[in-house]
Amino acid sequence: MKYCLLFCFIIPFGAIFRANGQIVGPENGTLIIVGGGKLSDTILLAFIEASGGMEAPILVIPTALGQPNYTENEGDFLRKLGAKNVKVWHTYDKLVANTDSFVNPIRNAKGIWFTGGRQWRLVDSYTGTASEKAFWEVLENNGVIAGTSAGASIQGDYLIRGDTKNNTILMGDHEKGFAFLKSVIIDQHVLARNRSFDLPKVLEKFPSYLGIGLDENTAIVVKKDTFRVIGDSYVLMYDKSTENPFYLLKKGEQYDLQKRQILTLKN
């Protein structure tokens, strides 16, 4: 296991930590947070199923890509698996993001998928608007918010790699995500792009935050304060209250975000 190094063997089961006394994850609904790269059908089908199945209303939001225009083809990655009610939904204009005509389809969706790209574009388009409020309503109605790469980082509280100049600036000119996970920083492509030691640099400034690093084709499925890992690679967990730079979780493992500990599965 070439990425394992020493850290695979040092697992902090006993660290008890509460993020400012708050619930870390959303009270209702599901988050699916994906580390980027080419995604397996397993992850995409998990999103479709959590949204309510092939007939469920799903919106794909490609805003992070930064293209001048988008077509319905941006949703084909879900349609090819059988999803029948997929729409591509996008604006760069906060005035549009505040209109009922734009917001109502968000409210009525059972699944939202944020694509990769640059996460600051999502901030510039939706933060502080009725659309952002509607994303929360999807969760409150037991729907699903999912995203990959930029669409993963935006779901955290502090926005790593949010600078408009490039994605190598870890703490830049956009620092606030949608905070579906409170006091959490989410990085992506961590092993594929040799980013394993980037999150500790941010945690030096925000030591009370929990860092989650997702490798490609790997996701966490979050309900309330618990997540499980799906996909082909690893999730790296960073917790400044322990002595370890990070430790690894693999497919099938579960984690308590509130207590900051791996959950022991019962046979």
C-alpha cells in the first residue's frame, strides 16, 4: 500500500472533540462528498439512490467549471445510468439566483450535484442568495447534496483552495464555503495530486477544525454526524488534537464527526 506510510498503523480511537458544541453535519438529508477524478458507477448510483431513485428530480450545477454556457449534456453522466429527471441548472448572476423562477426548481429537487472546477465560482454565484437557502431546504426535506472536487470543497466550512488566481493557494481570497459540514475543511485529489500534507498547513491557522482529504474516485456519505466511505481509494482524516499528521479510512469504514473517532462495526 504505497500511500499508507506510517500513518495507517496509528489510529486515534479515543479522541473526543466537539466542534464548538455544534452538530457537525446537517440535521436532515444526506451529503455525498467526492474527491474528484473519474467516478465509478458505484458512487453515482449511490447518489441517484439517495435522491429517491431513477425518477427523482435531480439538478446538476456546473457553475464551478467556468464555461460561458452549458448544455443539458452536462447531466449525461447520470442519464447514462438510468436517471430520467435530470436538469442542468446554472447562473453566474446573483440577481438571477435570487429569483423565484431560478430558486423553485432547486427547492423541488431531491438531489443536487455540484461539478468540479473552481469552488470560488460557486461562492460568487450563490452565497447569500435565495438559491443558497434553497440548497439547505433540499437537505431539510431529506434530499441529497453531492459534489465532486470543487463541489466537494464547497460543502465544508472553511474553503481551501478558494483563491481566484490558482488552486495551489491554500488560503486565498475566498475562504467561506456553504458549511454543510460545520468546522470542517475538505480537500480533494489528495493522493493523486500529492496533496497529503497541504491540509495541516491550513489547520495551523484553524486548529479546532477537522480536515477531510478525499482521494479520487472516493467519497463519504454523510448523515447527521456519521459518514461511511465508498469508492476505490482512501479518505485522509486530519485532527490537530491528535499527534498524527493524518490517518486513513478505506471503503466501508465509518466515522463519527462529532466525537472524531472511527466507529467500530458490529459483526
